[in-house]
Amino acid sequence: MSELYKIAEKILQNGKGILAADESTGTMKKRLDSVNVESNEKNRLIFRETLFSSNSMKECIGGVILYDETIRQKTSQNKSISELISESGAVPGIKVDTGAKMLAGSKEEKITEGLDGLRERLKDYYQLGARFTKWRGVYVISETYPSKLSISANAHALARYAALAQEAGMVPIVEPEVLMDGKHSAKDCYNKTSEVIKRCYDELDINKVDLKGTILKPNMILPGTNSNEKISNIEVAEMTLECLKNNVPSEVPGIAFLSGGQTEVEATNNLNQINVKNDSSFIMTYSYGRALQQSALKFWSKDINNIKGTQEVFDHRAKMCTLAAQGKWSEGLENSK
Ligand code: 13P
């Protein structure tokens, strides 16, 4: 088994999932502003180091996605952040795109940038301890979007990135995210997500990416946040599974969902239902940012020196997500702290 397959397996095994802590400095400022904590390098490190040294890192977290600033920081014990994560048995990862910019030729859509100089940056990240990478393509959804241009340009970039990541000895997370914003129905989300994912795999094939050494990070199939449609967790799970079984090649070892703005419990409940019904060969787990960190961030903001209390809040969330990744979660467990 090649090294890449082993890394992917290590990240995804036994109900483990991914902690997406790769918020850019701009996004992290928004998160910290929302809880009235000043966004500076020290505070960003304190919060992240708190999470990365929590008990649940060992049992629940298979990988952590870092941002450029964080992978270069040292802990209070003067260890590198990658060392801290590796010591808990998790794999350090890194976001390598440089963000989504307006797409020429489209009024409202974006293209993710960062291919120029990527080969050199990947070498640097490998030296810093990263063994997997992330690149996120974003797709607006409406009657006219995503356009063919956005679907094709983002798939092309994702595939070129994935090929370079594998060349550098790292597992690429391929993240095509169809956004939740909008009035669209779940059926529209199903159709557009299917088209987007299918196109990504066409491009990954052209770019000779070894799918066994990749992880897909998609959105779940949900109605838009401004739609009046309400669907049950069972319907979310059925539509999500159908979409993925029809469009993801079976060589892909695992699928790690983004939370995309769902509440912590919604994201957990939906993942659980997906696993209860999962009759595919794919491991289905989480790669959550907000749905793993929201409560912990809120708790921490009240007293940024309360490390232990913050870790307990995070540990609970990570445990719930890991149960959901095995189809063993139930609402009653949410109060069993
Ligand atoms: P959310 O789970 O908050 O959507 O973040 C996951 C992520 O990494 C988005 O790129």
C-alpha cells in the first residue's frame, strides 16, 4: 500500500474525523469578533493550542487542517504545532489555496486561486510536518448558477492542485462546496452538487490523480437557507448518499463532510443518519470547522485562560461527531456531558 493510502486511512479510521481549523486570518477575525475577543496572533494560537491539546484528539480526531500562520507557530512548551498534533496520533494538514477571488466572465461567482508557486509551497509544508492538504472550490447556487464556467474552472484547479499535492507526498482533500445560501430546493442542491462532483472526477482523472490517496470533502444535500422547504434527516441522508454513490468513483476511500453553516447538532444528526443508512464502500465522516468549534469558542471567549473548561466543551462535540461517524449518535447523548 502506498504511503498516501496509509495517510488517508489513518485520518479516517475508527470513526475519526477531521478538525478544520484552517480559518484564514480574515475569517478568524470574524469568528473572534463575534465573541468579542481581539484577533491577534497570540489569541489565535491560544484558542487553537487549547483544542489541539484536548483529550479527544487521541480518540476522535484523525487529522487537523491548519492555516499557514498556525503551522509556523510554536506551542507554550516550545513544540511545533505539527509535533503537538502528531503526538496525539492525528495527522497535521494544511490549507494550500490562497482564497476564492471573483471569476472573470461571471458576475457573482468565484474561482479559487493558489496554483502559482504551489509546488514550492508544498515542499515547505511537507518540511513543516504536513501530510495532507486542502483546497476549497466554492459554488454559488441559483437558477442560473453554478455556471458551466465556474464548474469547469474550479474542477480544473482542484485537479491540478490534487496532482501537485500527491507529487509532494501529501493526501489532497478535494473540497467542492456548493454553498447553502439561497432559496433553492434540496432537489436543486442534489442536481447541482452531482454535476459539480462529476466534473471534478473527470478532471482528476485527466490529471492522473490516484483516487485511493485522496479524500472528498463535499456539502450535504440540503435545501437553501432561505428556502421554505423543510426535509427530514432521513431525506438529507438518502439524497446525500444517492448523490455520492452516483458520482464518486469507488476507489475514493473516504468522504469527510463540511458543516457549511449547519448548527452543531444538525451537522451531527445528519452525519449520523448518513452512517445509519450508508450501504456504500465509502467511510463517511466529518471535516467540520464551525460545527466542531462554535460552542468551544463561545465558552473560551468568557475566560481565555480557562483551558480545561474549553477542552471539555470541545471534547464533547468531537465525541458526538465521532459517534455520528459510526451511526451511534442519538439526541439523548447530547446532554450526557
Ligand atoms: P465548516 O465546517 O465551518 O463549513 O468549515 C469546513 C471547511 O473547512 C470549509 O472549507
